[in-house]
Amino acid sequence: MTVTYLMLARLPEGGVGAFDAYEGAVLPLLAQYGGRLERRVRTMDDRLEAHLVSFPTEDALDAYRADPRRSAASPLLETSGAEVQLLRVRDVGDSDGTPLPPA
């Protein structure tokens, strides 16, 4: 069963460069674990970024998070000062409950 997560990253002023470098290192790893970046958006002031990410299983997410290349890039995340929150979410459809098509 596919699992979906919403990642929220709150970025301090001046943190976007290091955060982008971190993302450049870790997002390409998603596919190796069956992960898919469904959507990536950022506020106009570069202070909040959101990702909608899906994985085939929770174990696949755990394996992605344990990847040593991801760990090696973690100093970039720390340098960025980003506060990251990961939330498991489910699709609830549009305003009348109609399921939305895949992004």
C-alpha cells in the first residue's frame, strides 16, 4: 500500500542556499527506494517549503532515511537552519469529496 507524506521545512532568512544544496543531494535518492516527489512548492518569501512524497511502504521510507548518502548530506541541512516536520497524510479529495486525479 502506498504511503504519502507531507514534508514542511521552515527556512530561516539566508538558509535557502544550503537547503537547496541538501535537496539536490537527497532528492535524487528517492527513486532508488520507490519514492516519488509528487509536488514541491515554496512560499514567495523562501521561508517555507512543502513536499508531497509517496513511497510504496513505510519500510521504503525508513530505508531512504537510513541511506548513508543522505546522512552524509545532513551537514547541509544543519547549516541551512531548516526546521523540518514530516507528516503522514491521506488524500481526502476535493471540496465535495471527489477523489482528485494523481498529480
